[in-house]
Amino acid sequence: MFDLKSETKTFDVVVCGGGLAGICAAISSARNGANTVIVQDRPVFGGNSSSEIRVTTHGSAAFHYYARETGVISELLIEERARNHEEINENGWTNSVWDMTIYDMAMSTPNLEFFLNTTVQGVNKKDDRTIDSVVCHILNAEVELTLKGKVFIDCTGDGIVADRAGCEWRLGEEAREEFNEPHAPEQASKNVLGSSLHFKAVDMGKPVPFKAPDWIKHYEDASFFYNQGRPLEHTGHKENDRYRAGYWWLEIGVPWDTIYENEDIRHELTRHTLGVWDWIKNKDPELKEVAKNYALEWIGQVPGKRESRRIMGRYLMTEHDPLNKKVFEDEVAFGGWNVDLHTPGGLLAPSSEPGAMEGYKVDTKFQRKTLCGPYGIPLNMMISKDVNNLMMAGRNVSATHAALGTVRVMGTTAIMGQGVGTAAAQSVKLGVHPPKVADNHIDIVKQQLLRDGCFLLNTKNEDENDLARKAKVTASSEATSVGVGPNTQGVHEGLRFWKTQHQGEESDRLKKRRGQWIATGNDKVDTISVCLTNHSNETEKLQAKVYSVEDIWDYSLNGVAQLAETTLELPPGNNQWISWDVQLNTSNGLPVEGYIRLDLFENENVEWHRAGKIEPGQVCSFDIGERMRRYDHGITMSYKVEPEQNCYEAKNVLSGYTRPYRSTNLWRSDEKAPEAPWIELSWDNIEAISQIEITFPGNILREYHSYESFYRDSQCAKDYSISLWVDGEWREVLRVTDNYQRQRKHQLNQTVSTDRLRLTIHATNGDPSAAVYEIRCY
């Protein structure tokens, strides 16, 4: 026997679990003034996203334009791409640059202390509804660590803190009759989403043998992969075939218990993972030749877990909420992944999940049934119903099994973490428990989340302390939108298409109805033109309609206001601009500041050409039956509009939103203007300014996987300065060089009294126009 050394530490907020939900909760709590600690049972932060497990971060942008999660997770992902020499792709690709990016942020955050290799062993309570402390064991240090706090956040995945505190939790599938969810089975079960193990192989440039151990799972039947939804496609890009890695479907759950038999699952997954590699290297008729030069470089030793306990909160999210985009007063995050429920048993099941069985086709009944969002996520599903000072974020939140299928992905859990971390800090600051924050002070939390770079669907900046909100805005110039064509040049270096859900130029024929969002900024649209090719030998007729849509994610086919309709006639020939005298104005429904959607209907002989440039905030979608969905990864179809639309005005920096949504919300300078672009705020009275906060564009259009190594978004300001008008002249108070982060907060050395502020952008990271989403002043 030996005695553990005992230590006790006291904090305001105690975060247990260092995955993306936990680290974002801890960072946001500390930044908002709470003395915070985070404990993690592994040697690195990041959870499933870390280099130990290597599940790359997915989120809403996998299905929706401009839906990347922002806030702390955005800072981290932007930093990782800017630092990392390796490209990123699907499972197995993460390297330790990502681990160190998170570690660096944790080390650099004031008010934050952390303990790695530290497991939660028990919970002490003051009374039935209040946690006093958690008891932890620091591995390899023989230290028992007791952490006392005012608010506790369970981000352990398995809900360890909640379980030890006696909270109610659920595990498995709910029966259909309980909530009438579309994906619920008739009978309840203990089935949960399984765990996965990944690998990575590297091309050695010469043949490399692989001799499998005897104890692996031996695969002998090609139909197990090719007929049962377990694709063995190369996970690299055509321009870089150095690596092979994957696959998500290397998954096992039931009949093993994902909590108590995690090590058994790990051993079994190792057998299967090596068996799959043996199949690729030695048995597959085609792949063994493709893979002959590849050597197994890495195989995971920690299963990536998808589901176990779900802690019951003050609100239980059901599948109906994301599918119907329910609006919550206490919304603190958003989601947009599909309802992604894997087949119970994984590799042990007869087939993989339905999407894979369909070959990931984008317009099937299954896809229509599972697509959702963007939708709001409420704070009350992250506050325990049984303990007053316990919150949770990650895959252990209060959701049914079916609802968890969409909220469980790490991009979503990260912003859920920021939501609860911000609420926890407010709980400490106000001296009330989290339920009171949700009930009585939710507006404070939501406004702080927006200020810290997050996006909420149903809340805009209404911060009464933001001095910019009462300013007038002018700029050196303002870009207008006239449209883009196939030969319009864009600046998109380093931004590529990812490997799935992709329609390419070969599919730009109108096999399905397709819609193009056009931003408005005028009281009329006289003509709309489109660039088309008629591949037949006869004049083709093409139905066209224009609708007024609510936002860039309004995929409605029915119930949207139709503004105009016509039939275009297209003679044979290539790349023809066909004009429509549409004559839209405010009297017949044209929104002066918003979006219209131009729909061209099905005609397989007609090709609608994509533009060579992505026009900011102007995207497209296609008909999948009953609704539309994103077309390609983030492109603009070729169109022209007359007269030009003033949709990038300077006043947009005060719209209250920091991404395209119900309008572009973006100021862009005229790229042909001769002077360095600037945007200016002016006040009727002298204001005392000590802090200036700016949100630039970039890194939100496509998913994280679309951004290459050393990526810096071309739209983001690289070099800029801030000047204030003092004593009749401009005084430069700040100059920044080599920036690539989307949001920047600048505390001035001293408070300055002024009635004018000017932000000058001396250089971007490549875009000829300067651009800003928001400026705040305090």
C-alpha cells in the first residue's frame, strides 16, 4: 500500500473533460473573467479530434454554405491551418500540430489552469442539488486532487461527473411511441452509436510488404466492403496521393458496452483495423496494386467514441427540434449536420448506415429525411435538471438518441461548449446558479457570445455598450454587385473542394432545378442574365422563376413568395448570355436589402455555367425533391444583374450579423479605387474609446477540410491600422501586420476621446477588395 499525496484547489468554474467541448467551455469561461480549471484524462487536449484518435472536425458547413462554427473553435482551426505543413482530410490525418495549437491557447489564456492525465474519480456534494467538489487522480504522479468550485461543467463524454452526482441519464434508443421521432425504432433498445479506430499509411516510393499477425480479423469476401456500404476509396486528394487513411465505418459498439467494455472494444477494433489493412494490401484485386508502395504509419490505440450516457437536462431535445428548426429563447449555439445514425453494431452489422449504402447520393429519400438546419441549440439542454450547479456540453447533453445524431459532431459540440462556458462565467459574476442565468439573464449570455465571435440564428448585436451602434458609417469606396461569369477571375488559392457531396462542372447541366441567390441593394432589378450552353441542335425552352427568400439557407420549394416567371428560349450554342427583362421593384415584392433566388428548372440539354469567382454571400442550391440543398461546396453560378446592386455598403458593418444570412452583412471596397481602402465611424458627440473589435471575412464558406496547409484566407485583412481623430488630425493608435485571424480585439494603451475612428486596410491576404463584417467600440 502507498498513500497518495492530497491537494485541494478552489476555482469559480471546474470543467471536466478536455475534448473540443471542454476546451472551448474552459477558454470562454476564463476569458469572461471566471477563475477556471480544466481536467483531461489524456495527455493532450482535443478528445476525438486529437492526434491520439484523429477524427477530423466536422460541423454545419458540411451541409450549408457560410455555416462554419466561429468563436474559440474558429480561432483554433484557423491557427492550425496557418501553422500546419500537412494537408487535412478525413479520419487519420490529424498530426500533433493540432494538439499543440490547443495547448498553446490553453497556456496563453489568463484565469485558466489545467491538469492533463487527470481522471475524475468521484463527486462531493454540499446537498442533494449542489456539487461541492470533484475528486481526481493525477496519473503517474500519485496525487489525489480535489477541485472545489461554484459551477461544474461535465464534458467527459461519458457523463462521469453527472453520474457520480446522482443525475438521471439515458442510454440507447427511445421507442417510437415516446416522442414519435422519424428515426426512432418501434421498440426501445440499448443500442448506441459505436466507436471507431483509425489508421494512416504512407507511400514509401517502393513496394512494401505487410504480414498480418495471426490474431487479426481475416476478411475474405469483397462484398463485405463493396456491397455493404463500406467504401475503401482513397481519402487523399488527386494532387497529393502520399497518404491513405480512414475509415469512419471501422466501428464497433453493441454487443459491447461503450462505457464498461471500452478496452474490449479497443482490442476488437484493432483486430478489425489490421484486418482491413491486410485486405487492402494483400487481397483486394484492385487495391493491392494501388497500395503496394504503402506502409502502415500509424494505428490508433484510443477508440473514438460517439455515444454513451446522455444527461437529462432542463430541456430534452428530440429529433423534431432540428428537423423543424425550432426557435429557442435560450439559444446559445447552432447545428446543421444531418441526423447521422449509424447502424447498431458497425462492422458486426449486415450493412453500414443508409447513406453509405446509397453511395452518399445527395438527392435520395434518406437524404431528404435526415437533412436539417441550420437550427438553434438551447442552453437548457445543457443544464442538469437534478443539480443546480452542473452543466454539460458534448455528446452527453440532454438529447434523445435520434437528436444526438446531429448535435454530436465536434464542430457543434465546440460551440455548445462556448455557450455553457460563457453562461458559467455569468453565473459566477451574477452570483446565481445556471438555471437562473437561463431563465433571467439569457440576453447577457447571448450578447456576450456574439461579441466573442459566435453566431446565433435568432439574435443580432444589440449590445447597449457598443458605441459603434450609434455611429454613422462611411467608406473610401463601396463595391457593387453586377454578377459574375465563367471567366470572372477569383482569388481562391488554397481553398479547394473536399471529397464528398460534390457536383463538378460535368454535372452543371440542369438535370435538376437549380437556384442562385442574388443579393439585393437597390429598389429595382430590371434584367437578370444567365450564361448557358445548349447542347442540343434545337432551340430549347427553359422555365425560370424568381422568389423572395428569407435567408441563404431558405431551401423552400413551396411557400416562398414568387416574384416573376418566364420561359427562356435558348438557341443551340455555347456560353450564351440570355437576358430576362424581369422588372422587379419594391411594389412587386423586391427586398431592397436581402436576397432573391433565381431558379432555372430541369432541362438536361442545357448547361448553366458556374462562375470563375465566388461572389461573397451569393450561393446556389439544387432541387432534391420537397426541398433544395447546397449545390457543390461553395460556388456561384454565372449571372448578371442590372442595375448594379449596392449590397456591400459600409453600413453593413453595423447590421448586427457577422456572416451572410438575411443579407450579405459585408462591407467590401471597390477593388478599382486608387487609395488604400478605409472605413470610418463618426459620432455626433465625443466618445471615450478604449477597446476596438473587428470581424473580417474568411474561413466560414466551406468546411475545415477544404482549406490547405499554411492557409490564410484571401479576404481577411493582412495589414491594417486604426486611427482616431484627435485635436484636428488623425492619430494612429494601432497598426497590425501579418494577420490572418477572423476576429481581432484590440485594447488601446489608454482611453481616447474622439468623434471619428478610421480603419485602414493596407493589404489583404490576396483579395483585391478590403472587407469587414463588423466593427465594435467600447
